[in-house]
Amino acid sequence: MNAAQAPRIAGVDVGGTFTDVALYNPLRGVVEVHKLPTTPDDPTRAIIDGLNALGGSPHVVHGTTLVTNALIERRGAPTGLITTAGWRDVLEIANELRYDTFDLFLRRAEPLVPRHLRLTVAERIGADGSVVEPLDEDAVREAGRRLVDQGVEAVAVGFINSYRNPTHELRAVDILREAFPGLTVCASAEVAPEIREYERFSTAAANASVQPLTTRYLRRLADRLGTPPMIMLSDGGITTARAASDRPIALVESGPAAGAMAAAHMAQTCGFSDVVAFDMGGTTAKVSLVHDGAPARTHTMEVARAHRFKRGSGFPVRVPTVDLIEIGAGGGSIAWVDELGLLKVGPRSSGAVPGPACYGKGGIDPTVTDADLELGYLAPASFLGGAMTLNTEAARQALDVLAADLHTDRRTAAAGIAGVVNNAMATAARLYISEQGRDPRGYRMVAFGGAGPVHAYDVARLLHIGEVVFPRGAGVASAIGMLVAPRAIECTTSLVVPLDDPDWHAVDAVIEDLESQARAQLEEADVDPADMRLEAAADMRYVGQGYELTVPLPLDLVRAHDTSGLVKAFEAEYRNRFDRVLHGMPAQVISWRLRALSSPVVDTVELVGSDDAASPARTGTRPAYFAEIGDYVDTPVYSRAHLGRGKIQGPALIEETESTVVVGPAGSVSVDDMGNLVMTINPDGEGR
């Protein structure tokens, strides 16, 4: 397809505070961007307004926090669970682990399905997939009737060992759909066909809970757009709206995944091997790792935590997702004083409405954005390129109340907010990177999101990272990430085999089935079969271990029945993670994975340049506070759109429409060949 025939396509990221739009114009070969406040009462309104601001687009790739927020806020449909007799309380028993050993008042996340809506039927599938006890079909109908009578709108069907043989689950689903046509029903073997019933049942219950809400939202959006959108998945691929409606739990990290894909695209384009992607938006900050141009991925995450940032306090979902951590530190995070008189920031956020005090929409709580404005990092008159004027007086009033509670002055309170939030993000990032067996000093940072470029300098210094890269359009990078993401789907199933003597006949059948599923979904997304690529992986462990490593595998190795190659791949991955191999210990494969993907929607990203190239790069100065100096200093302000190839010595402020890059005294910035800003930080504390 030539440029004249190629359609305009837009990436749209709806966050808790802002909606970002990036539109690719194939005739001009450029990307135009726009940022506007999210409309929480109807997110589609901001989407349409943002698209119209750029001239509209017939094709949209959409990322959303709808699923995550619905699970956290328990806004899903009333949900029931039908399970095998004797397994009613799996969601309640969970994994029997305490996420905080020393908390005597420990609270767990309440199961999505309360006990009175968890019903059992007679059936049993053995661990080998054989039918031990036939399904009682009348009991399924009766259980469905009882749930519907109690107001249930969605039902998850989860039977023991259904990952090995789903026939009972699928028959139960058919029975329920025939008997109750208005009921949303899903099978755990279709949502998460993997071993471990707690994780599988939990994922199915979460999927059922959000499916009606997600389906309604995507239909409404399709009606307003005039065509169904493509949807960003948690693993960094994109899929059809229909597939997303069937398995909405796969959207749980939809927006953050897009940011990681943007960082991966930049790393690939620039030849960066190891990158820390730092995405700080209005509500949260996300950190992920990119190695050799690809974001790290995982297959288990938690949602709806009782303690939002304590691992183990939520319930698990088994979906492929970009591996990242989330910190309650965004531009809208609220600063407060705890019972000990200590300054805290987040996780509560002011959101899009009312937003930070400086938005002038009725917010009275001091936020990170209010502190950034007081510290001189943001210009009141040019926020969002002048589309929104910040209310300096409202920010100061909010900060004065906080300062009084802290028995200090406004400047110290604002600097304290910045210091607390920067240290929180750096500490979480350091722990996360260390858990991967990595050293942050070996990475470059790519900073994006509306607030990421403002705080990247301080976070990088705390992590001892010496180079920070700011892509053009950093404030809308997640929307851009949707344009460079491939149409992709990952299919998986559990088949436990010994690593040194697998049943290759059974493995072949599994791989063939996974490939058939994956190709069918990509064909539905209009992918040419000739443009499909396949990537295989397997979850492996030593016998007796509780958790697995996902090991990438050349598909040819599997098809060639290369047992020694399988063993070598596992040992190499195990050594890479743990720096050792347990010789003499038997190992096994637990699950098999096949990912099918196509070429990205957009291969290269070139943003629209300035219409006023003759304007000077330096636009003035303003006082800005830097912790190293301990005071405000007159700081040069530059327009990013007009920067040349020379080096700028910190301190400096570099503004573009969607964000501001803060360069501290120990930093210096230059523009690379691709238009990225590259900041070098001198560890000795002086710019170079």
C-alpha cells in the first residue's frame, strides 16, 4: 500500500488525568500530537475532542485504564462462580501466604465473588485429562438459575484440571448461554488455560466481572468513532475490539504497556541495549526495563490490592503483560502529613477532576504539580502549550496549608514534596531492577509522560544513571507507543513434561493448537499470513520449585525435538537470573507459549516540526529551585522545537507543548541526530 492509499491512524491513551492523542499522517509521513484533560464522566468525549483537534482519524488504536480502575473500585458486574464440588472456597483460601509477616491486622483483598455466589456442581477431570466423574448438566442449569435469581450478571466457570481437558467447562458455558441468553459467561480454560486453580479461577472471575462494562464501553466508543477501534493489550500488542471484549482482563495494563513499547521502539531505533523506561503521568509513575529493543514481559500480576503497593495483598491474574512496577507518584499525587508529622506524597490522587489546585477547578489539596509550579519548573502561561493556564495563587494557598502543618515555609514544603516523590520513585525502581539481578548504573533512562521529564534528572541521580534520553513528544509517548506496537497475540496452555525426556508427540499437538489459535486471531485483525511471525517460549523449573522461569525458545528447536537444546536454553536462562545451575536436579516444563505478531502499524516516528523555525531557542529566564544549590537561581528557558545541535549546560528548563525537561546543575543536554534530547549527568555534581 502506497502513502496515498494508507489511512490516517491515531493512538489514543486515556489516563486518569490526561488523554493523549498521536495521529500518523501517511501522506506527510509525520505524527501530530495533542494532549487534553480526561473526561472521567465519559472518557469517549475527550477521545473525540482530541481526534477532532488533529483533523480526525478513521482508524484508532486505544489504550485504557478502564479494566484496572473497574477492578480496583469494584465497579464490575455482579459476578458468580460455578466450580467443582469441594472447590468452592479456592478464591478465599488463595495461596495461604501472608504478604506482611509482621502485620497483626493484615487485610486481604476481598474475593471478587462472595461465598454465597460461589456454587458447586458434580464433575471431575483428572490431572491427566481423563474424565473421573461426568458433568451433572442439570446441576449447572440449577446453579445458573440460583445465581440469576440473586441478580448476577456475569458467571465464571472454573473446574479443577480444566487446563488439561476443558470439555466440562465448555459444555457448562454452552448450557448457561442457552438457558440464560442475557448472562455473560466465560470459562477459565479459555481465559487462562494454565495449571494452578487459584490463579486460573481468579483470572476468570476478574474477566467475567469486567466483561459487561468493557463490552458496553467499546461498543459506545465504536459508535462514536464510526468504526471499531483496535485495542492495546497488556503485553504490548494490539488486537481487535471483539477479541478485547471476549477477554478484557488482557487490557489490565493497556496504557502502561504502550509507554514501554514507545521506549522499546526508541531503544531499537537508537541502538540502545539496556534501557530503564521511566513513565510519570498525572496519577502514577511506571518503571519497566527494555533489553535489546524489547520490553521485559511476565505472565502474572496482581490487581485490586488491599495495600496498593504491597505485593501479595491483591488477587492474581494470569495474563501476558509488560513487566513493570507502578508507584503512586504522579503529577496529581496529593501531599499530606501523617500522624507522626511526616510529609507523605500519594498514593491518593486529585485525578482530572478537580485536579491539582493550580488547575483552578476546585482542588484544594497540594499536589506534585503544585510543588513543581512553585519551584519554577512549570510556566503558568504555557502549560499544554498555552491551552491551559495554571493558577499560581491557588497552588500557593494549598502549599501554605501544608507548610503550616509541617511548621515550615512554602518553599521548603514544595521542595520536600519533590524530594519525597523523587526518592519514592528511585527506591522502588532500584528494588525492582535489583530483583531482576541487574544494576541500574548499567542502564540509560528514557523519560516520558507529562511529569517524567520534570523529575527524571533527580531520579536518575539517585539511581546513579549517567544518561537520560527525552524523546520528542515525551509527554504523549504512550499514545505514540500504540502506533509502533505490532498486532500480536500470545496463546498458552499447560502441559507438564520432564525437561530431559518430553513427550514430543504431545508437545507437537500443543504447539499446533496454539499456532492455530494465534493465527486465527491475527487474521481477524486483517494481518496478512505472510506478515506473521511466531515466537515460542516455555515456563520451566526444577522439580519441587514453586515458580517457573519463562524461557524463550527458537521455534525450530521445538519442531526439531531438540531435547538437549531445550535443556541448554533452560540452564542458560537460570544462570542468567540466579548465577548458578543446579546440576543433577531434574527439571520440567510446566506451560508452553506461542506469540504471533506482525509488523508495527507505523515503522518510524517523525513528529511535526515547528512552523516558526526562525524563532530563537532561548525564550527567557525564570527562577527555579535546585536541591544541590539549596535555593532559587535564574534559569535559562529554551523552546525545544528551536534547539540546535549545541550543548546546553545546566541548570536549564527546556519546554515543549506536552512537558518540560528540567536539567539540574550537574547536567548538560544536547540534541542527537534523531531529535532526542540527551542529558548527561556528571556524578561529581558539576555539569560537563
